[in-house]
Amino acid sequence: MIVNQEQLSQLLARLRSAEWIALDTEADSLHSYPEKLCLIQLSIPGADELVDPLAGLDLSPLMTVLQPRELIAHGADYDLRLLHRAFRFVPSALFDTMLAARFLGLTAYGLGDLVKQYLGVTLEKGSQKANWSMRPLSQRRLTYARNDTAHLRPLSEGLRAELQQKNRLDWHREAGLRLIADSTKANARDPDQVWRLGGSERLSPPALAVLHALWHWREDEAIRHNRPVFFILSHGSLVDLAIAAVNGSSWEHLLPQRFSPARHRSLSDAVTRGLAVAPSQQPDPVRPARIRFSEAEHKRLHGLFTRRDHRAKQLGLDPSFIAGRTTLIALARNDPQLRLMNWQRELLLDP
């Protein structure tokens, strides 16, 4: 594993001359909050390398070397978000094997499924929920991590050949660029939306005020104790607790037995703060907008569904992969914010 700058410098020299580079990452989202990048896996001809971001390395030279290259990855959206958040990294091009499999109409498109189908190799699944921030990593975890990139190059060659045969390689290339753009754009969280959890749309303003206080309490607890938010209290429990507090009902049964006295007190203080919010300062409910279609829009939407499903059947693709319901509604209503890719336009709109 690469743990010092000398080792990294030697790796950079090999990366610069490598014919191809495959990439993956590991994080500790199930064990820490906020999550952090814990491992970078890189495969090149003849080598499968692991870089340790927790070793205090300056990894900016690595990002500089990777940036102009087409990277081979599998389901790369999460990896790109991690690397962008840590280093503002944006690759130039991407061959995503999961995306390729979906363009070929494969229904089993996990890495293990594809490696088994195309290469006859069975990958171990045992370390998927491991705590990747722990050091040292066991030999089993090191092997698991290397396997995430070791087979990507031969897998990509098989998938690329099939895409070329079906004239879908350009579709994949365009979708890869969209994946890069979507995974590396700045997503500033709306402070008035981020705390509105599933189920909160049915809450009254007083209950929303309590939920707002509880959400911020949970964020503080998660950061203070470096634990994922679901470990503190689930989304559903926060909503149920807000309802019970406003109704004057007991909410003790909603708390895990592991709650310490100190955490219980801080939670009670958060409930008290929420209940004390003046009516004029309580959040307004946000109801889902009800979509009303004109007769022409309804007819167009029906036609889009029919065309999409017909084209999906012709091509052996999942209809929702071509376009989901939300996209078709936006298209039927001529939503100016809709950004269709050229391959989608070809399938949905071209005569």
C-alpha cells in the first residue's frame, strides 16, 4: 500500500506511462460522520495498487496525473463525488462498466455479476461493509480492494466491443460525460429543505418546528461522536418524535436503549427548543405540487410512454433507463430545465 511520498512518486511515474488506468475508492460512510475517503484503488498494466489517503500524503500530484486520462470504473458516481469533495477532482473521460452493462440491456450489472459472466471469475463479497478507516487493513481486505479494479480492464474490453457492435458506444460516451458532470457539480444543501425528512409533509407547523430542532440536534450529535446519523436516531423516529411531542404524548419508547443520560438530556432540550418556537417563526408545510395536465400534455405524455416502451423492447433495454416518469413528464410539459442527452432525444423524439 502506498503510504509515503517516495512510494507515491514512483507510482506517478508508472501512471504517466500506463496504457490504461482503472480506479475505485472506499469510504467509511457506515462508520463515521461525515464520511471520509479511506482508500484509492488503481490498476494499470501489470499492477494493482492501493493508495492510503489517511497516511497524510499530498495527493494533488496524483489527481493531476489522473485528470486528463480516461478512467475505467464501475458505478463511478459515488467515487467521483468522494474525489471531488476531497480534491475538487474532475476526470476528462470515463468508461463506466455498470453504465455499459445497462446500455447492453443486462439486468444483472453489479461488478461481481459482470466479472462472473464475462471473465468467469467469482469475487468475494465479504468486505463490502468493512470499516475502511481502520489500520492496518487485513490481507483479506487488501485483496478485496485490489479485486475492485483488477478485472475492470478486461471487463471493459468485452463490454466496449459489444457496445461498438450495437452502435451504442457514442451513447455510453455521452452518458459518461453526463455522469462526470452530475457527480462533480457543487450541490449546496438548501437549509430549508435538508431537514424535511420523508413523512414531514404531513406535519403541522408546530411539529415541523420540533423536527427542525431535532434534525440539527442529530447532526451535532453525529459530528461530535463521529457516528452516522442513522446510528443516533432514524429519520422515521425523528418524525414520530416530533408528532408525539406536539401532541403531548410520551416519546420515550421511540428512543434506543443505548441512549446515555447526557444524550437523553440534550434531546429533551432540543424538543423544548422546538416547542418554544413562536407560531410566526414555525416552518410552513411544503405540500407536493400537484401536476395538472392539459389535454394536449396528457396526450403527449401517453405518446412518450408508448414510444419509450416500444424502443426499449426493440433494443432490449430497461425502459426506465431510457427515461423515467419524471423525465417524460418534464418532456411532455416542455420543461425548459430538462436536459436530455442526444441518445435520449434519438430514442424519444426522432422520427
